[in-house]
Amino acid sequence: MTKSKKVAPKRLKMRWTTAQIIDFEYLLQHDSSSDEDYLKKRDRDIYLNKIMPKGVTSKSQMLLFWLDAMKSDKNRQYEKSSKYGETSIFIGDMYDNSIYILKISFAILGILAGLSICLTLFSYTGEEPLNIAYFFALTLFPQLLFLFIFLLSFLSYKKLPQYHIIYLAFEPLFLFLQKRVFKKELAYKGEKIISAIKIIKHCKEVYGSLFIMPIFIAVQIFGITFNVGVVGATLFRVLFFDTAFGWQSTLQISPQLVAKMVNIIAAPWSWILPAGVGFPDIDQIVGSRIILKDGIYHLTTSDLVSWWPFLCLTILFYGLLPRLVMFIYGSILLKQELDKQQFDHAKCSNLIRRMVENPIKQEIIVKKELEPVKEIKSSEVEEQKEVKIDTEPLDSDNTIEDKTKISIALVPVEIRNFINMESFNNLMSQKFKLDIKEMIEFGIDFDSELKSIEVKYKSRCESKLNTNKTTSGGCAIVILQEAWQAPIRESLNFIKSIRQVVDKKTPIVVALTGRAGRDNFLTSVEKSDLNIWKMQLSTINDPWLTIEKVVQ
């Protein structure tokens, strides 16, 4: 008999979209006010029932399947409460719809603007040729100015207040959609519309230019259709009307200088369409010069009409082509931004931990560290064996959650002597994969303590950061605090100062312990104390700052 081979479950590959990330962040934000025990049970069930059977091991894919499960569950809940059985419209869908409407609106506005400029502002009466300087001033120069500002900001890496602009632009748009498009969702989705705007505004540290790119692409669509409208209207007037072009200036500019400028501008196409065909030659430039006192009757028709190929080709090469390039660039960059997301900030790490941790094993770990003299029952040993199957589901190449981070522990001076540091270190290592290598007492002189943190961080973590810049560097800062002592402004400022001396993505873990017990200082935290800490630390708005209970 031949042994049957065990077939591994087929792994499904899905890609994130901007709308899904907005929905994902909204759900994480909503979970921050939910009961922790409920979240653990819910996320563990989702993992065991809907993620593990699919053979998903990548962190990004796990979170995407979690989002899909959550949205399906939300839809079922909404269908039950809805009179007509509609499915819920998520804020990510609303964002997608808004971007779609924005692109369509920009495309229509662009072509109308291009047509109106050429057909209205440059109406030719036959008494005076159209001045090409006016044409370029209204059709090309504003685009070149925009392109110059874009390239300058791109090359200098200066951060403009983009998210504030988006916030101001999108708030009225979302409110309009709320009133006009999503009328039947108004009662159910009220506060979520503003939540989407806030997610875009506050997630710039995590997702970079991800939410900027769709707006950037929409602007390029406006530019593309605008240039198409300008060229189309110009060709229409040339084909069906007797239109003449010329040039004039109050400054004493010679025709030779104008010819030199024209030759430079026409360089991209001059090798295909030479002078006299793709752009006017020196004789045609001289013959199309407008002098007010002389009028236009002495000018020849061939010279006056020689400018239109140059005008159209200039718009195509310096207006339309850069917009097409930036449109393609924006589309590629948007895809790259989506693909390179690490999902390594604190809320994602907590979600992953809730899914992959076995609560039975965690209870045994805590019991073992806090009550080392107590004999563990045989049934508990069996349970501990069982959890080995599903507590290491992640591939080391796709996640950093299963790698132990080198950590620096900050312990308040007043409680240092009351803590069994060996138990504390073991708990942080086994529960949170934090390997404490350094311990610094704090609470006396913050300036000198910050200096000490900076020195130890560089010595322990700088090499990690240099070798792995795409992650948090495998390092973390652990701040032990007594939960019953609410954080004051000085404590919050100290945490902000720590962020200034460590890497932006280095996790800062505020480890909370309750009031001292008889046998061990590490005790459970009251729910009210935990909520106060969460509320206060949320004001820092640091995506890589998290709160953990040392003892559940």
C-alpha cells in the first residue's frame, strides 16, 4: 500500500486597495474602545475558522482575510437590522466612490476649460491676429509652473502640508455625498464619513503618500483632458475658421531672438517636422510680427497661419506628455505604496497577537512565572503541548511578529527594588517576544535619562536598523508603569522625547502592572486604569506606541 501524501492547503493571494486600508483602519479604531476579552475571542475565532484553514501565513494576507471576515460579519448584522435587506456601505467604498466622482468631474471640467479658453477667450474678429503670448499664458505657463513646483518638492524631499489640503478638500465632498448620494445610509453612517477624513489625516505617518496618490492621479486626469480640449479646440478653429496668429511685445525683442526661442522649444520634434512645417522659420516669424501702427494688411496669410502647428505640438509635448508621464508615475507609485506596506504599527501587531496567541498557553506562562513553586497539573501540561501546533503559524520571511526584538526596559526608580526582574523579563520575552538586554531607571532627571536611552539604543539597535530598514529594526523600548498612577503631562512629554531619540518605527511598549501583591509586584491591571492610560496616550498620536498589560 502506498502512503497518501498530505496536500497542503492552497494559499490564496489577494492585494490590498486604498479603500480596504481605510476600512481596516476604521475597524481598528473602533476596536480600541471595545472590551479586550471580547476582541481576543473574536479574533482568535476568525483566525482558527477563516484564516488558518486557507493556509495563509503572510502577515499582510492574514490581515486582509481578517478584514474580509469582519466586513462579511458587519454586512450580516446590517442585513438583519435593515428593513430592505441592503448590504452596508463601508467608508472605504464611499472613499472609492468619491475618488471615482472626483476623477470624472475633473475630466469633464478639464475638457470644458480647454475648450472654453480656445473658443471664447481667443475669438478672432479678423481685425487683429491672435497673440501667441496670450495663448501660452493661459494654456501652458500655469502647467509648467505646476510641473516646476512638483519637481522642486520631489527633488528636495520637502514635505508640503498635503494632508491638511486633502482634509479641507474632502470634508465638503464627503458631506455632499452624505446628503445627495448616500441618503438611505445617512442614519447608519453619519459619524463614519468624518471618520474617513480623520483616518486620511492621521495615518500619514504609517501609510506615507498612499492617500495622496489618488488625488494626484485625479489632478493629472484634469491636466490630460484640459490639454486635449485645448488642442482639439485649436484644430477645430484652424480647420473651420480663418484664424491668424502673430506675436508682439512692448519690449524691443528682435525676430532673431524669437526664432532662437522657437527653435529651442521645437527641439523635441524638429528632427521629424523641420522649420516651416512643425514650427515657423525666421522669415515667417518676421512676417507675423504685429505692429499696432502698421496694422495687419501688409502681413501675408502664409506667415500668419504658420504658427498653429507649433502651438499644437507645444501643448502636446509640454502640456499633455508630462501629464501622461505623471499619470503613469502616480499609478505605478500607488501600486508600489500598496505592495510595500509593512502593517507593523502597534494596532496591527496587537491584532496579529490576538489571532495567533493561544490564551491557554498564555495563562500557563503567567502562572509559571508568578507562581514558580506551584506544581502544574498534568491536564495543564497536556494543554501546553496542544498549543504548539497553532502558535507558530507565520513565515519568518513575511512577518516580524515571530522574531524576538532586542529591548531596553525603563523602570521607575521607586519600584525598581520591588520587582522580580527575572520574572518580568521572562514574561516580556514569552508573551511579547521582547528580549530585554538593558535596564534603565528613570524618574529623577529626564534629560540625563534620555541621553542614557539614546546611547544604549544606538549601541544595541543601530546595527539592526542599518541592516533592515524596512522593518522596525528588531528593537523596542519597554516602559514599565504602575497603572493606578494616571499619566501626567510630564510622563507624556517623556514618551514624546523618547520617540525623538529612537527610530520612528521602533515600538514603544508601555507595560502596565497593577498594585503590588504580597508575593509579587506584577499584578493584574484594573480596567478603569487601563482605559485612562489608553485615553491619555492616544493624544500622542504615535502609531508605534502601544499599551500592554504585563499580567492579564
